[in-house]
Amino acid sequence: MKRIKLIGYLFSPESNDVMSKVYALAYSNIYLNNLDKMIPSNFYSIYDRLGMIPDSVNHYDRFINKLEQVHNLGCNILEVGGGNLPRIAERIAKRQIDIGCGSITVMDPSLSVKKSKYKNLKLCKEKFTLETDIKDYDLLIGLFPCTVMELMLHKALIENKDLFFRMCDCVHYSDDLSEELYNYYLEHPDYYQKMLIESYVDYSNVFNRNMEVIDDDTPILSIKNKVRSKK
Ligand SMILES: C[S@@+](CC[C@H](N)C(=O)[O-])C[C@H]1O[C@@H](n2cnc3c(N)ncnc32)[C@H](O)[C@@H]1O
């Protein structure tokens, strides 16, 4: 049944990310039988879109529940690195309609859909950079924003915005790391995460903002503007 749905989706005009559709179908037996393991995000979003991820283990739902415990969703949100299908942004747009206020823009060069069914959801197939204009947003969010994580943090601190992202477990090469240290982190990704978190907390202190680190499978980092916050 699941394979039939995936074959149908392969021919659906909704998304132009054909490679992800083909691989999501090809590896469906492996991934859908191992939902507790890390599944590549572009396949996960397709399985989620087709209702193949049970609510009890759905990491999009878990991320939004945690987000809503700390931040008010009824504001103008920018989701960075939303992936090929904007599954988080769609859930938030729907929630904002229920609340009666708020908007969300999802920015990712890999976005594979052109239309959104929600008026308050804007799709932006672009790269987030230091030059991205974020003055109209109150809160920046990201689930596993990977290489753009640090940039989000800097922009949020410099422009005094709220921030909420869940870290990925990749180790990113950087000129600041010696080859030896980089290789060490590849073998000990938890130390890499710890080092990043400490440096992020240091940056936040420099900008006189408090960063909260929330425990999850990978850490969630949150910054809240004391004046704007309602919770
Ligand atoms: C690991 S994926 C996570 C996707 C999605 N959030 C999820 O969890 O399903 C990281 C995403 O970040 C996007 N990305 C990388 N650099 C970016 C940038 N500068 N601006 C916006 N998106 C970026 C990639 O295209 C990719 O879709």
C-alpha cells in the first residue's frame, strides 16, 4: 500500500524533486521499517507528506511542540533550511490560522514546491545569507539547519531576533579547526556539539542575550527577547 502511494507521488506534479521521490521509493522498505533511525531529510518529508510517519514518532510534531512551549507562534516567523517540502512551515501556518494571527516564510534553495495552500505561508527558494533582510520577522527557526546554523545565530543576535533551532549531528569542516581536531570530532560528534554550544552561549553573552539549551536527541538552542516575549 505504501509503495503504491509512493509510486503515485512519483508522478504527482506537486514537487519537482524527482531524485528524492525516486530514492524515497527505492529505499522505502529500509527507512520506513527503521523510523527510530536518522532518515535523510528529503525522504522523511516525502514519507510525512504521504502520512507514513506515525504521530507518536514524528520529529516535526515533536519540534513544533517544543517550539510552542517556549515561543509564541502567533508572530512573523522565518524558517531557514526548511528542506524540499515545507512540512514544518505548513504545520505552523495551519496552527497560526487556528490561533488567528501570525505568518511564516520558509527559505531554502532546495524547495521543490511552488505553491502553498496557506495564505500566511510564503515560499522563498533562496539562500539565507548575512545580507538577508530579516527586519519583518520576529522569530527565526530551523530543524537541522546544518551549515546555515551559525549564520542564523549571528543574524538573530545582531538584529535582536528570537531564535529556535535544533542542531544536526554533522561535523562541519572549518578553517578554524586543525585537521587533527576535525578528524577527532568526526569520531566524537558529541564533543563537537558541546564545543559549538559553548561557543554559541559565549556569543549570546557578548550580545547580552540568554541562550537556553533544551535536551533532545540533538540539542535545541533557543534565544528569547525579554521585552517581546509573552510567555
Ligand atoms: C539537513 S536539511 C534539513 C531540512 C529540514 N529542515 C528537515 O529537517 O527536514 C538542511 C537544509 O538546509 C538547507 N540550507 C543549507 N544552506 C542554506 C542556506 N544558506 N539558506 C537556506 N537553506 C539552506 C539545505 O538546502 C537543506 O534543505
